[in-house]
Amino acid sequence: MYEKLTKIRQYLHSIPELSGKESATAEYLRAFLQSCNPDNLITELGGTGIAAVYNGPITGSRILLRCDMDALPVNEESNLPYSSAISGVSHKCGHDGHMAIMAGVANWLSENRPTSGSVVLLFQPAEETGKGAIRVLKDPQFQEILPDFVFALHNLPGFPIGSIILRTGIFASASRGMIIDLSGSSSHASEPHLGRSPAIATARIIQIFNDVPAFDGSMNRSAKITVTHVRIGKPAFGTSPGKGRLMATLRADNVEAMKTLSQWSENNAREIADSCDLDVQITRTEEFPVTENSVKAVDSVRTAAEHLGLEIYQPDNPFPWSEDFGHFTMSYPGALFGIGAGIHSPALHSPEYDFPDELITTGVDIFKRIIECYNIK
Ligand SMILES: [Zn+2]
Ligand SMILES: [Zn+2]
């Protein structure tokens, strides 16, 4: 089965699709899952999502295991035999591996039905843009699979291969995209004083965002703003620009700090725009809540990892990145946990990254044990 799952992973790797557009991935998975005889197969869930349901003969807890389906707008720089066939798009977050793991769990469940309750294997679209989880949760079909507990894993470079990374409480930070549109008026480049250019305001906003203060109790070292994109005017020399756009990601590892940070950054952007006589429009986008793990769910992942003799890491602080699985843990007790992708693995989202196939078996095994922890097999 390991060889088959590796082939599945590598095939999925070769057909990467961007967030919300995972139709070929979904079609391939649908056909595979059909061959694993689920009791119910829900398709077009929150877009291209799929849920395979395995029922036991008597009632009990319903456990939902979730993996993500989307790839990234990153060009693959590798000579892998299964390299991305789509220019400018590739699986650089390992979601191809997460799907292969879930395919392995489906294969196991096809011959090992739960003895009570049910297991839902959810393939979720559009994780990277923070839109997929909400769409799945709001899809009327989700009412058929309302879970008692939810679990998901993410591979994590920087930790020993196959180790398990656990944290009770907040596991991954909240983040939010902010778009600041500045409008003044353009003028001839020889007469900048006759126009209202957003250049100085943009520079001041970048500077102040770089120097986020520590504030008081509600803010902590986790709060940060990363400027991700800036544009003013056109790439030419004759005109002093009249419009500008600045995009930034806000990040914090608790709800209060995110609130304070959002307010602080919006107030500062407005004040600076005002002082430069510019109109400003601020848009929030791609909002990820914190992912908060429940004690009971983390305990069952720990028990599963111990049973398998896997090395366990328990970081003191939440991770600075975000996961839209936080939308699930807001509504249902559950846990997001990490599976080490190797100390020297290239970072997630980098062009050199590739999911290590040796993690597939560990991933399948830990999900099997988690299912068993809930005594439904
Ligand atoms: Zn990612
Ligand atoms: Zn990811």
C-alpha cells in the first residue's frame, strides 16, 4: 500500500491546482475514494471539497479528519520525475502528502469499519487563501456530517522526520490581510507639488508597520506586520503618481492581540493618509482565526503517538503561521498537530520544498490510532 500511496502523492504533485480551483484533484480523489467503498461520498462540498463517510453499526462519536487540497502560485524549480506539469503552480505546502495520507486512511477504513459512531474523511479546498474551511462549514451538505471531534495534521520542516508536534490551547496564530488604497492626484513629474502623491505616506506606513510597539498586556511579542506588496504610480518617469496600494499581513497568537493590532494599524494608516491629504480605503481579507486545540483531542493525539513510539515535541509558544482549520476548532473540539518533515527540509512555500514520502505511513498510522482512541474501532 505504501507504494500505491506514494504514487498517489506523486501524481497529485504533478497536477497542482490553485485554491478554489481543485477540480482535477477532486475528480481523481473521487474516483479513488469510490474504490474504497464509503457509506456516503459527498462531493462539491464548499466548492471542490469531498467527504467520505464510514459508519459503524451502532451510534457513537463522529470523528472528522481533514486534509487540504490546494497548491500554491510558486514555480517548481526541480527535476523530479513527478514535477509540476502546471507552470507557475506547485505543491509547496505538502498538501499532496496530506491527501495521500488521507487516501491511506480511506483504504484502511474500507476494510476496517468503525465498530461504533462514524469517521468522516474531509478533503478541503482553498486552505491557503483562508476561504475553504468556511465554505465547507457553511455548505448545507455539512449538516449531514456534523462532527463531535475534528483532527488535522500539517507536515513541519525543522522537526525530525516523523516526529509529532503537539500543543494544548493555541497551536497556530491568527492572521489577516490588509489592503490600503491611497488616492491623491497625479501631476507632471516636473511639478510634484501640484499633485498629491501617495509616495511619502506609503514610506511612512511601511516604517511604522515595521516598528509595531509592544503595547501593554494584551499585545505580546507575537504581534507583527509584514508588508507583502507595494505599488505607487506606473513604471515610468514622467508622472508624479496619484494612487498607491500597500498590502500587509497582520499576525498575532491570541484574539485580543489581533484586535489591538488591527485597530492600531488601521488608525495609523488613516492618520498618515490624512496628514498627507490623501483619501484612504482599507480592506480586510484572508482572515484566519487562531487554531485552538482542546485538551481531550490533544491527549488522544499524544496517546496515539506514544503507542506508535513516535518522538513528541511540545513547543512553548504557538506557531506564527496560520491555518484555516481554526474555523473548525472554533466550533468543534479538536486538534491540529504537526508531523516533522525533517530538520533540514526546505521551508514550506519555498520553491525547493517537496513532501517527504516516508511520512505517508506515519501519517496513516497516527490517524488510525486516533480513530481507535475514540473507541470506535
Ligand atoms: Zn501553506
Ligand atoms: Zn499547508
